Amino acid sequence: MPQANAPRLKAGRPPTTSRAQILAAARGLIDRNGWERLTIRKLAAEIGVGATTLYHHVQDKEDLLFLLINEYGEQVSHSGLPEDPQERVIAAAATIHDALAAWPWAAEVLTTDGFIARLGASPLGLVEAIVAGAIDYGCTPDHAVYVFRSIWYYTVGEILVRSHTARRGGDEAATHRGAFFGNIDAEKLPHLAALGDRWAVLAPRDTYVDGLRAFVDGLLGQGVQAKP
């Protein structure tokens, strides 16, 4: 027989599931299994609710991923960007790079051109900073979009190459590169043959900011020269 003073479960609605709880559980699943394996059903099981409960908070997996990205973007500070237009573009791009480097799966999600429309106000602030910096430098608004898009492709490409290399194992990949350049035909590819195993040492170096500076300098200069 149940004890007279045993606690009784209250009848009625089940415990509510907050958006914060959903996003925290989703982050945990992504950290453990990767974003590709995340599903609404797996997330519901992780939280201990039915999948239909989650659909009151998110439309689908893509909506969930963008909620996570925008929540993360709210935590990325971009105050105090330089007044100088060129330096502002560089600083904003470097901020985007550093944020994505900590969350490389987000770069995977943001690989379609239409992603801009899904971003919240805070992440869009960095896009605004780059576009505004290009316009303040003397570029047309149309060229400013080209500046952002070019920087974005460069940044995401760098993030994904490093992320995929780390996933495969940096030492193994470096070994294959070194062996390849150490055995190629020096008559057909003399410069690569001369580099040999040095390629495996030089290629992984973090030169993002140096490359970004050169890239931005050329993009802005091109925009000013093309302006009627």
C-alpha cells in the first residue's frame, strides 16, 4: 500500500519546455555527435519530451540551427571597431573568423548565399560594419556587397579547410602532403619539387589575417578605381 504521506503527482499539463532548454540540449548533441546527425526526434528524446512539443518552438532542423547560430551571435562582441574604414572591415571580418573558428559547424550551415536573411540583428551588425566600411572607403553600395561576399568566401573556406583537416588528423594529412611533393616529377613541376616536404610545414601556418589585409586592400582599391 502507498504511504499516506507519499508525495502525489499533480494532474494536468506536463512540465513546460523552454527555448533555452531546447537550445542547450541541441548544443550538447552537436558537440557530441556533430550537427549533421542532429534530428528533432533525437533532440526530443534527449530532453525527454515528444517531438510534437519541440515543434511548438522550432519549425524544423534548419530553424533550430539558425536559432543556435543567432543565440551564439548575440554573445559575440563587436563594439569598439576602428574608425578607419579599411581597418574596420578587417576587424569585423577577423571577429567573424574567430567566432566561426570556435564553432566551425556553423560555417558549414552558413554556406549558402541566402543565409543573410536568417541572421539576427547582432550577427548582422558585423555584416553592416563591413558594408559600411567599404562604402565609407569610397566604394559603391553594390561593390560593398561584393567586398563582403568575397571576404565571406575567403573566411568560410579557411575555417572549413582547417576544421576538416583537424577532423581527419593533421599529422596524417601533413605526412601525405610531404610524401606527395617529395616524389613528384621535378622536370614537370620544378617549383613544387623544390619545396618538397617544406609544403607540409608552410601550408598549415595561420596566415588568415595577413591574407585578409592583402585581400581587403585589393578589394577596396578595386572598388574606388571602378567608381565613376
